[in-house]
Amino acid sequence: MLSALDLGLIYGLMALGVYLTFRVLDFPDLTVDGSFTTGAAVTASFIIAGQSPLLATAAGAVAGALAGLVTGVLHTKGKINPLLAGILTQIALYSINLRIMGRANLPLLRTDTLLSGMRDDRVLGTWLSIGVFALIVLAFMLVLDWFLNTDLGLALQATGDNERMIRAQGVSTDTTKILGLSLSNALVALAGGLIAQYQGFADIGMGIGLIVAGLASVIIGQAIIPGRRFIFATLAVVVGSVVYRIVIQLALSAGADPNDMKLISALLVIAALLLPRLGVVRRLKAGRRARLMAAAVRGEARA
């Protein structure tokens, strides 16, 4: 279960990237499935080539940013539908990732990575590694929160809220979209590079269906922690990622077939989308408020 917390925190970086495009920029970016693997492929290839693991991880993030830039240019300059632009980039990345890796799987078990020390000391999947990953994700959360409150970040938000209005103010929405997509896919690729080092390999299929996991993290998290301030929104996304991984781990522990994980992921997203509309969440919250009020009344009566 502790390893699920580890993975949930690392995948939280990916979920932050998905949040940036889907919630902030209002752009349905499907590049994620490809850029995640790109980050893993570039990171693994650099490490195997003898480069510093830190440099390799940074290179993976830059490669992801370039993937996002391509999607942004296809949409803004080529006037291609957002969904189609992401799909085109994702498909192209499959072949590119194979070229980068040279084969379908690159093992990292006998190489030095950012996590080699933790693996050698057998602290991966312990509270110590959870604390380390939590601090890393917290740092990225705070940086993202700070950025979204800068002038450029506010322009990015405005592009997602009301593109015509912000364009009338003289802001280039093409630039903000490209920037947002690049930052989003950089976070996704960074998560891919860290996951490759955590699992000890990079695989060509590791990003397939990842957009569903990202959406599930965003939707579940915001159902658990509602709030309009970005510090709560980004925290909710990370919490959603952790909850999602725990649910997957519980499903596997209960005997679910690993081949059914994509189906379970899709069902989680559907449930997270439908429950608020069915009023279940509202009724649960109303019941909780009623219980709290009743407890407060009983406390005053005793006083």
C-alpha cells in the first residue's frame, strides 16, 4: 500500500499537468499519453548513455515540453481542432519514442538513477520515500500556484475562461496556449522520467490510457477537496492522484485481473463524473453538515 502512495505522489505531477490544460486552459490535450512515454524514454536513454540522472530527468521534461509545443503550434498556427492536434502528436510520438529507445523496453536496474540510493537502502515504498516525494510534489505545487498568480499566469487563466475577452486586451492567446501546453507536457514527461527510474525500466506502452488516470485524479480530487483558490485546486489534484492509485492497488489486491485496469480506470472516471450530477455528493455533504450542527447543539445543551 505504501508503494501506491509513492506512485500516487509521482503521478501527481502528471495530474498537475492535466489540470493545467483541462481546467485552467480549457484545452482537451491528448498528447499526454505520448509525452509521458517520451519523458521516460529520453530519461532512460540519457542514463544508459552515462549522463547524469539529474540531467537526464531534466532532458525528459524538456522533450515533453517540445511535444506540447508541437500540439500548440498545430492548433494555433495550423488551425487544427484541439483534440485532433493532440491525437496527431500522440501518434507521432509513438514512433519517435521507439526511435529514442531503440527497442520497446529499456531496463535501468543496473544503472545509477536519482532513486538508486533509496533503492539500495530499501526505503522505496516506506514512509521516508513518501515524505521525499511529498516534498518534491509540494515544491512543484507551490511553483505552479505562484506562476498562475503572475501576470502571465493570469493571462493563461483568462485564455481558458474567455478567449475573446483576453484577446481584446491585446494578449496573444496563441502564445498562452502554446506556453500552457508546453508546461503541462513538461510536468507529464517529468513524471514519466521519475516513474521509469522508480520502476527500473522505460516501456513503449507505459503511457497508454494515461489521460484517463489524469482526468480521474483531477475529478476525484476536486470532489474531495472543493475550492476555487489554486492552492486548494492543486492540492486536490495530488490527493486525487493518490486516491486513484490506492483504489487501483486495492482492486489488484482483491484479485482483479491486471488486464482490466484500464476498464476500472474508465469506470472510476464515469463514477466521479456522475455522482455529483446524481446528487449523491450533495446529499452526503448535507448529511455531514446536519450531523455537525446536531453535535454543536448537543454541546451547547450540555454547557
